[in-house]
Amino acid sequence: MSDFSEQLQKYAQLVIQKGCNLKPGQELLLRVSTDCVAFARLLTQAAYDCGARHVTVNFNDEKISRMHYDNCALEVFEKIPEWASLLNNSMAREGAAVLTVDSSDPMAMVGIDPAKPVASTRAAHVACKEFFDAMDLGKIVWCIVGAASPDWAKHVFPQLPIEEATERLWEAIFKTVRLDTEDALAAWDAHRASFVARSTWLNEQRFDQLRYNNSLGTNLTIGLNPGSIWKGGGDVLVDGTPFFPNMPTEEIFTVPDRLRANGVVYSSLPLVHHGSLIDDFRLRFEDGRVVEHQARVGGDVLASIFSVDENAVRLGEVALVPYSSPIRETGILFFSTLYDENASCHLAVGLGFPDCIEGGVCMSDDELLAAGVNKSATHVDFMIGTTDLNITGIKADGSEVPIFINGEWA
Ligand code: ZN
């Protein structure tokens, strides 16, 4: 077996065993692109090696999806086909693990009518309520991993021939999931343990505010909600089954107080938004709102992010990622949130996650807003971590505790 085939097989086994934690007799729903058939076969075999009862493979093709968007009327997307809801809901009822392989071309949907994917997402959430509830309420495992496709790789390595670019992207993906360590399965167990230790510590501290400083000029304080919960790394089903919703994963995150952010923050990595680049930008916050923004590149795209709705100017996420993250160490801009948001400390404007606040999953929209959790139709991550970033936790009594010193956990 070539070195590459061996790595790919190890990757498939890692995803099935640690990401999905697949149990004997369990169903697997695999959602994957026609660009990754070889990897889909390895995942299927790895699932059967773990005793899977049956693997259902739901192939998609991005170029055909694009044809749908270009040719079908908006109303077509307002309803999803009955077979799709039957498939998803019945899989959820069976307790299947849901594995999504993302190999998408970051520019594949540039120029389509944005109302169509919005309508389709909305329709799916209604028709597949059982499926989404099972994932949101911790009843079934879901896992998203990456796979290199030529159409993705050509944007990451535009200077290379397509085949070499794809190979390089695979190598980078392997590194981000620690396949370069001697025992990747053990490395992920240790990774989980370090996340548990750090999020437990953060949750015990009950910080009221975070203060960010670095030499780019970032000087920002962000308020936290009284019941805020830090999460990250692995997740656990209500029955106690551990799994990893994302591979790679390096972030520990929570939802900040939507009304309390003050100061200036500078971006540290470019942001790709709907196929357009935004770079070297700064935002100034006052009482939780972005009141001023400037970008050296893509200022108009940056402005469009804040115009989605009235709460798109407020924060929905703060995430802590050490500068030594293996994703940043690759030195690659992946043009994919799955990777890029694990490269650096980041913030997100827009929607805040209800499960990052005590009792949040049972709250109504109004209750969430009152508890400080932002509500918006958008959620856009942007990277702010640098090698000299300091983050200080400030408690309600004014005492201060260092969280990050020079870009790393204190
Ligand atoms: Zn994040």
C-alpha cells in the first residue's frame, strides 16, 4: 500500500472510531460528494469493520447543485422533496450516526440568488425537524470532516498543477487531524481530555468580562453572560456516548453578552465571505454594536455582513484557540470555516448558540435575547489571534486572571 493510501485509510478509521464513535449494530448515514468516492469507500469499510449494521451513502454533486440553483425557481427551494425528509427523519429514529464529508469548492456558489439556499435551509429545518432535533438535543451523533477535492484545492494552492494541489491539501488535512502523531487514536483521546480540563476551568472561573490586547492595536473588552457555558472539543450524547462534531477541532467557545463589547479589534487572518476576500480590517465596538469598520481589502463585503439584519452588528461567539494550533502551523488559508476557524482565536458576529448558556436550549427567542444571547440570520467568524495576543479574564469583583499569554493558554 502506498504511503498516501495508508494515510487515507487511517484517516477513515479515525473518523469512524473517534469522530462518530460508531457502535456495533448501528446505522451510519454518510453524506459525501462524488469528488470523494475513494474516501467514501474507505469510510464505509471502516464502518463495517466497527460492526455497522448498514451504511447509507447519500452522494451529492456540487456542479449539479449549482445547476439546480441556476435553473429552478425560488419556490422549488421552499419545499424539500419528500424522500429527503423520509431519509433523514427515519435515520434519526434508527439512532444512526450522521457523517458529513465537506470537500466543497469555496467559490462553487458565487453569484447564485442567496435567497435560494436560505429557503432550502429553512424548508429542511421544518420538514426534517425530527432529524435536526435529534442532533440538537444530543440524541444522535453528528460529525463533519474535510476531504480534498480538486475544485477546493485549486483555490488553496493556485500556483500548483491541480493534481499536486489536491495532494498537498490532503497532506495538510492529515496534519490538522494529528495523523502525523504515532497513535492518532490515542492523540484524540488526549485532545479530548485537555478540552475537558480547560472548559471545566473556564466554567469554574465565572468571568464577567474578557479583555483582549495585542500589538496590532486590539484593545477590546467583551462582557460574558452570568450563565454562560464554555464548550469545545468533543461532545457527549445524552446517553453518555462521546464523539467529535468537528474534526479538526481546536476551539473552546461561548456566547458573549450581546450588549457588552467595547473597544477596537484587528483581524489577523483574511476572511473569505461568500467567495469574496476581506483582509486587514478593524472593527470598533460600542455597547456591543459595531459602530465603525474599515478594511484594506473588501470593505464593501465587510459592510454587507453587518447589513443582514439589525443584530448582525453584535457578537454571537467568542472562541479561544492557541497560536500553536496545528491548523495555523500548516500556514495555509483553507477557505473553509471547518479549518480556518480552528487556526486562531476568533469572534463571530450574528447568531449566538443557545447551548452556550444555562437552560438556553429550552428558552424562547425573546428569553434568549433577554439572557444576552444574540439572534440573527447570520453567523460570520473572523480571526483575531496573534503570537502576542493576551486575554485576561475579569471577575465581577474586579480581580483579573490571565487566560492567554502571548497567544497561548496561560
Ligand atoms: Zn468558532
